[in-house]
Amino acid sequence: MTQLDTITWFAQVFWFLVIFFSLYILIYKNYGPLCFYNQNLHSAKINKHYTSMISYDSLNVETKFRRFSIIFDKFLLKGYIA
């Protein structure tokens, strides 16, 4: 078996490392920035959506509180709650 032959073992490991690191650097330089850009764009969209939902939710809570306070005041005026 050539995989276990000690004569060719060093050459196989050497060429494996050369090819592996060459492909790693090539992919890292070409596709890395694109992946990081997409990740940053995605997180910015999520943060913007989350911020708008928080502001909408607080407006919604204020509106519901005003409606509740109007209904509660009407109950107090009619004497339903002592």
C-alpha cells in the first residue's frame, strides 16, 4: 500500500499541505470578504427591524394604555368600582 510506504509519505504530506493551504488562502481572500459583508448586512437589517419593532411596540402600548385609562375612568365615574 502506497499510503503506508515511508518513502513516499513525506512527499504526500508535503503536497497535501501545499494544495490545502493554497486553496485555503484562495478561498479566504476571494470569498471571505463576501461572506463577512453578507453577514454584516444581515445583522444590520435585523437590528433595524428590531429597533422599529421596539418603537412600534412602545407606541402600541401607549395607545392601549390610553384606551384602558379612558375605559377605567368611565367605570369610576359610573360608580362600578368603589
